Amino acid sequence: QEGHQLWLRSKESLPVTVICTMHSPTLTIAEQELRNGWQGESGATVKLTIKKNKALKSDGFRLDKNMIEATTDLGILYGVYSLLRRQQTGEKMIGTISNPSYQIRILNHWDNLDGTIERGYAGHSIFWRKTNPFVVTLKDKALWKAYARANASIGINGAVLDNVNASPKILSENYLNRVKSIADVLRPYGVRVYLSVNFASPISLGGLKTADPLDSSVIMWWKNKVKEIYSLIPDFGGLLVKASSEGQPGPQQYGRTHADGANMLADALKPYKGVVMWRAFVYTANDDDRAKQAYNEFMPLDGKFRDNVIIQVKNGPIDFQPREPFSPLFGAMKKTSIMPELQITQEYLGHAVYLVFLSTMWEECLKSDTYQQGEGSTVARCTDGSIYPQKYTAIAGVSNIGLDSNWCGHPFAQANWYAFGRLAWNDTLSSSQIADEWLKMTFYKDASKKLRERNYKIDWTKNFLKPVKQIMLESRETAVNFMMPLGLHHIMSANGHYGPGPWWAPKGVRPDWTPPYYHQASSNGIGFDRTAKGSDAVSQYHQPLATEFNNLATCPEIFLLWFHHLPWNYKMKNGRTLWNALCYHYDKGVKQVHRFQQEWDNLKPFVDSAQFKLVQLKLSQQYDNAVLWKDACLLYFQQFSKMPIPKDITPPVHKLKDIIANEFKHRND
Ligand code: BDP
């Protein structure tokens, strides 16, 4: 299936001779890929050379005329994929030296052992299933191989195979044997396996009375478990832990800290060079602003973690919302390895329905200046080793793939997997370049064939690449406009997190799980006051940001209602009232989706017809949902603002009470 080949759709290749004097499974793959995909000079001879080169990190490579040089087999493989990409995109090749920004470039699969995927919108797990869970079929292996190849082609070198809400069963013998089978397939492609573990495993799996990280029987249990894992998988990567968060067990239950818990596991992994990725996604139901809690809990622990512990921090302080400022932990923890966690699966961004190219959101985060070590201390530089000498550098993306025939549910969602890999390799890349590469590799073949058949001359770059790239680059801001503009956040419907739900607040539910906690709308106004007079979350940011966010005159309007509670008639910079500004943002988002639809309709000659229709259908569903978001939010907030919707905006087509009554019919799972 075309969709299943992602950006690796094979083109007619030209003859090439590959010379490589060394041998290994990885090098064999490298040679084959080069022969199967060569688009350069016909009959050329290409040399693959492994040798010392001080300019190259272990996964890095150098490209020159008909030669690829690296210090490791994997470096050669990455060089081959890079070269093939450049042949298709026309990007510069000769004299290129490329080193990865992060050492560990890893996907987090939120895959449950029964085959379902938490926040997965592309079918069931490729790793786990309910029936015959321990049989490894040829089909399984072929799929894992295709998965490994796709990852390697963009530089991803790690995969956490199970959900952060982890089942203790993952560490039982049967499951570990399956993990070994997966690792064996992934290995030649350089993708190491990691596991999420449940902190209470010593109790539920090991039969111990406690999971206290300072208890000697607990320490011994983990040591033995880690030893068992490495006896099966000698290059096992390490463990990911969600502890004391959203009901998961953790060291706090025993009066211990995150550092006690993480260090205990780190000690067990150390002899094997394994790492612990410990998540900072923690918040409890107390009066403290949720946006502040991770920082408050982790900052005092800076310097207390072993050097093989990496703290995994979501890009924003709350939870993968369409837009958040960066988490204040980036750059602030100076003696601890910190890794960004991005969400590739579109939990809060329209599942597999919306066309949203997430690269621009990640770029915005990575390029945000934390000022922690002076100007230019971007989130990227604070985490990739440029500023702090952390032993391990890493970046994680919560995967969006499943058994669907196109892996990701939406043809354009593949671009998000691609973008994550590319940014993990090079955190300074622009989204424009990434979109360009992906479009050329994914769609050019279709187009050229169609155009040849129809024999008419259309400039592919002008008529396809340019408009589609523009749609991609605008798509995230579009979603922000019709969902949560001006710094609004967490106002989606409960559970499914797809449609609008700013009203949702049943009695007895934790306030910090309900939208009204975040938007604070009343007749006085709207927004969460995080200024010095409010929760003072602003003070977690380094100057000049703390002051910039605190002051209305300097707070960027994209974060206005994130940091400020303002009256409905507050005057925006363009002179509009806040209420009118909200109305125009929602309306603009809807209009943008409508424009995407019209533009896509023009592109039929360029795209394989099944893909064309699928995107067309999804855009129309996105349009319907955008209208719903706009109507729901404007009608709901209007109850408080009591102000009219501007006349030049299409009036709501739904009634608020109908939307509320139907809330859970809209894609809530
Ligand atoms: C939230 C998801 C939930 C995850 C949690 C996490 O809704 O399913 O378990 O994040 O990251 O966004 O642990």
C-alpha cells in the first residue's frame, strides 16, 4: 500500500555500485537501501567508509561526492538515508557534515498490552494484541521491520513499547520474551527498545509488601529484574516512569521523593549503561495552580539525580494543549538532564481528523528563549547539551502510529512523525524546510506519474508544493484560532478531548480537570490570572520573561488569557474589545479551514485518488468541528460577556443547549 510506505515510497532507481569493505547487518541494510533508492548519476560507484573523524559524533556522517563517511555502522545508515533524501529533494549534498542534536531520539508508545492505544487514533498497537499475545508471526516481524526502517530513515533511535500508564505485566517472562523478539527486529536499524514500568511492580508482580525505593528487598527486586531484561536484550535502552501522577503509584506513597525513586532504578541500570526517563508530568488536586506544580516539585531536587536519570518534561506546563508557553523547567534545572516530551498523536488537536502540522508548534517551543544563561538560551539549547554539560541528551515524541493501513490515520499525520524525527536530529530546522522535504518525498511520485499520463504541463512546485506547504504551515494556528485562541487552554470536552466543552464541570470532579478552572469566565471577564497578583506562575520564568508576561503591555497576545484575567471590554492592541477579538479569532479559524478545503479541491491531478478523497473527507469533518467549536465557545462565553457577536461574522448555526446535549456524541472515546 502506498500509504504504508510513508515518505519512503520507492521510485525507479538507477544503477549504482556500492563499495563497503566491512560487514554487519546494519551495513547490509545501508547497501541495499542505496541500491534500491539511488537517484543520482547512473552507474556511479559509491564508497561507504568507517573511520575516525573528530568532527563526527557517533551517529553523525559526512557526505561527499559518491562517498559516505561515518565512525559507526549506524552513522553510515543515517548517511545513506540522508543522501537518498537529498537526491529527491535537490538539497545540497557535497561536503555535508551532519550530527544529531540529541543522543536519544525516542518515540513513546502509549500502547496497552491488550492492543488498545491510549490516545491512539490509528488503530490498535503494532506490538501488542489481545488474542495470541505471545505468538510472533512473520507478519508481525515484517511490520516491525517496516516501522524500524521508517524510524531509522529520519534518525529515530529508540522506542518505548508500552503505555506510561504501565501494566506491571510488561515485566513478566512472557512479555519480556516478546520484547526481545521486537528488539531483535529493530536492532539492525539502530532502534533500541525501552519499557514503561509501573512503580508498584515489586508488589503486584513480585509479591513484595512494599515498593519503597529505599527498602532493600525492593532494590534487590529491581536489580534482578533489570539483570533479567539485559540477559534477553543486551542493548536494552532503559526505563520510562510515570510516578505519583494521575493515580499511578510512586515513591511519595512511602514518604520518598522523585529522586529517591529515580535513583534506585538508575543504580540498577547503571552497570548496563541504561537510563531512567522520569516524567515531570505531576500535579495533585490542591489549591496550587496546576501550571506551577511540576516546577515546584522538581526544582528542589535539581542536582539530586544520578547522571543516568533524565527528567522528561512536556513542552508546556499543563498538558499538550494547542498552545502553551514553554515549561519553566527548561533551562531552570541546571544540574539535571532534561528532555522535552512532545505529543505526536493529536490528542488535543483533532485526533486523526484535523490536518495539523505540529512541527510549527514544536519549533515555537524549541526556539523559545528561556534566558536562563543569558539571551539565546533556547529550550533546544538548554536540552541538547549546547549549554549544560548533561551526560545524556534526549527528546521524546508520543507516537501517533497504529495498525491503520497508512500508519497514522490521516495522510498528513505522517508528516508529524517525520517532523519529530527531523527535529530530534536537528533542532534548528525550520518547519518550512521539513514540510518541503516531506511533501517532495511523499507526493512527487504521484504527481509526476499523473502529469505524464495527462500530458499537461503544470508546474508541480508552484501549483502543488507551494499551496500545500502553506496549508501545513498555517494549520496549527488555524486550530488554535477555532479551538483556544488568545491563550485559552484546556476547554475541550471531557474524556475524548476532541470537541468543545468549556462548560463541563460536574459536581465532585477535581476542579483542575474541568474547563472552568482554566478559563475562569464570569461576568467580570475571562482568563487565568497567573500574574504576581494571581497565582504568580510568571515568577517561575527567568527575567525578562517574568516581567514581560506579568505586564499587560508586554505580554504576547497569543498568551494573553494564559497569564491574565481580563474584562470583556478590555482593549486589544488593534483597538478591538477582548470579546470582539475572541469572536474574530474563532471566525478566522473556521474560514481558514474552509479555504484549506477549497485549495485541496484544486489539487486532484496531483494526488493519488484514494488519498485525495480521504483528505477531502477529513477536511470536511474538520470544518464541521471547527464550526462547532466556534458556535459552542462564542455562545457559551456570550452568557457572561453579554455582548453581541460582531455583524460581519457568520452567526452561530447551532444552539448551545443542543451542543451540550450532544457533547459526548462527538468522538468521545
Ligand atoms: C494526558 C492524557 C492521558 C495521559 C497523560 C500523561 O490525557 O491519557 O496518560 O497525559 O501524559 O494528556 O501521562
